[in-house]
Amino acid sequence: MAMQDTVRNSPGRRDVAVDSNEDPKDSLSRPLNTEESWVCYHFEVHARKCVYCHNSFEVHRIHEQLCEVGHTLSQSVAR
């Protein structure tokens, strides 16, 4: 099953297509609005001083978990 199909068929997930072969630099994006910017800021401030969240991509990559606060903030970022 392709990554794209896995995301689309996951229960509780929105119908989102993910192409893991796409270079992020080549995709289009928009500027963050004020609320989105503040949510990201709060996660970044937390992650700078938290040993569990300091390198959040690495935590995700090795299938570990962020701390409880970092996890809650990351869910806000994702929304």
C-alpha cells in the first residue's frame, strides 16, 4: 500500500494526499496568519529548553514521543 493510500484510509484522518517523493522546496505554501505564527512560536520556545522536544524531527523519525506539553503544542501546530 502506498504512503498516499495509507494516509487516506486511516480512521479519523482527513482526506489528505501525501506524496513522499515530492521535494518540500518545490511545493507551494502560504504565509502563516497571526494565530498560526503564535502557535508555532510557543512550540519553538518550549522545544528550545525541553530535552524531549529539542529535536522534534529526530523524535518523530525514531518513533519516540515528545513530552506531554510538547505533544499538546505540536497538535496545535498541526491544526
